Amino acid sequence: MTPSMKTLFAAAGAVSAMMVAPAWAVDWAGVPGKDVTLFYPGQSSWEWVMTATDHSGATKFKGGKNCFECHNGDEKDFGAELSSGKKNEPTPIAGKPGSMVANVKVAHDAEKMYIHLEFAEGTQPDAKMDAKYATKVTVMLSDGKAANANRAGCWIACHEDSTKMPGGADATRTKYLGASRAKQARQGSGDEMKPAADLAKMRADGQYLEYWQALLNPGAPTVANAFTVLDKRDDAKPDAVAAEASFANGKWSVTLSRKLKAGAPYQDIAAGQPFTIGFAIHAGHTAGRFHYLSFERSLALDSGTADFIAK
């Protein structure tokens, strides 16, 4: 092979490597991160949050305060109380830690957004709820069009009558937005939907949440899921979310990514557009509401005053 041919093949190989470069190609060591405390919420539904006789912060929220604005720094105390069964948890998991801390970093290139979490689960009892996956990491994303998403994050999708919640009985209701229902009540919004035409318009207007998820077992391939949340949690098709993870020395490193412009049903991610982002982690083979979650955070590309700036 001539020197010029070697140069040509080397260049082609470099281009090919760039085209298939995984999220790990991001130099995360050079990206600043922020610690986010996730806590166990128990059966604290959106309806509970918005009822002043149950939650004193309801009046402040209705007056314009946000969840994180009022409760930044309270997460560990909340988690300890709720996971112990002292409040809003009739079936506590013995020995389950009340909170955990994830270091979160965000970045983007010309094509994709990358969200990276590093966290140690601590000593987790085996809840035996999800036999298939030990850990699940979720990112909830909203461009602010869903009512209250920018002020309460994923809490707007957790309801009193969802599965395993106080008013859920034997129902199998997934996450949903109350705005999709014909009426809303303290015990949840039930299954009476707004007319199909109204729901279609809400979706067309972007009034829903995106839900990215990585399904994890140490030493096994990572599985990615993508959903939207409006009248229920729906599979997002095509699935545009990718996930990669590694586990070492008791710590997970997880990267979720998707194209900035992935097409419907995904919302375009662009500079100048503020987003709300929330995080959740299932640990110890838990499922459903038995997870850790964060209060809402803000996200923007390149510049701004958001909690996370993807550069």
C-alpha cells in the first residue's frame, strides 16, 4: 500500500469513528457538574401537594412559588421521613435509604443532547418488584407547554388514583397529566378523558412530557426506553433515545442522549428555548412509585440563567 493510500484509509477510518462515536466520546471530565439530591416521595401525590390542609406549601405554590424554590435543601429530611413510613407511606421498604445524590452533567454537539448522571445507590434492600432490572434511571423533559411543568416538574404526572397510590385501588393507571381529564378532583382525575380532538390538539401544541429511561444491571447491556406522558405514559415511536452505562466501585455512570431535532413526538431542543428537567432513580429492584426523584431544574443550550447549561 502506498503512503498516499495509507493516508486515505486512515482518514476514512477517522471519519467512520467520528460517525459512530458513542456518548462516552464526550470528555465528561471537562464538563462541570452539579449535585442533585433525589429523595423518596412515598404517596405524596400532585393532589396532596395542592391541598393546603395536607401540604402547607400549596398556598405558596398557588401564590407563585415553585417546588424547588421552597424546598431546596429539604430533600434528605423529606426522604428520611417518607421512606421510614412516618408520613405518606403505608408500606415502607425496611432499610431503604431515604435519598441519594447524583452528579449531573449536560452537553451537546451539532446533533445530540447528552445527559450524564453519576451516583452511588448505597445499600439497597432487594424489593423484589422488578425481577428484570436492578436499577432504572429516568430523565423527564418539558419545554414548558404542559401546565405547571416548569414549576413542579414531574410531580404534575403523579396522581392520587395512580397505581399503588391511596386512591388507586386495583387500577393500573400510569403517569398522566390532569389536564387530559374531563374533570379533576382531590382523589385524582379518573378515566374520563377530554374529547379526542382536544387531546390531539394538546399533543400538537406540545402539552406533554418527554420521558427518557435507562434500564440497568451491573455487567449487562443497557436498555433504553422513550415515552411521552399526556393522558397516559405512551411509548414514543420511533425510539430516539440512546443509553449507555458502566458500573464500578459501587457507582453508576449513565448517559442518556437523543437528537436535538428527533421529529414527532419529540420536542425540538434549541438554543433560546428553556426546558424543565427532572430526574428519577429506581434502585434495589423497585418499580412504580417506589423510586427517588428530584425537584424540577431548568435547562438551556449554550447560555442563559438555567440550572444546567449544555455547551
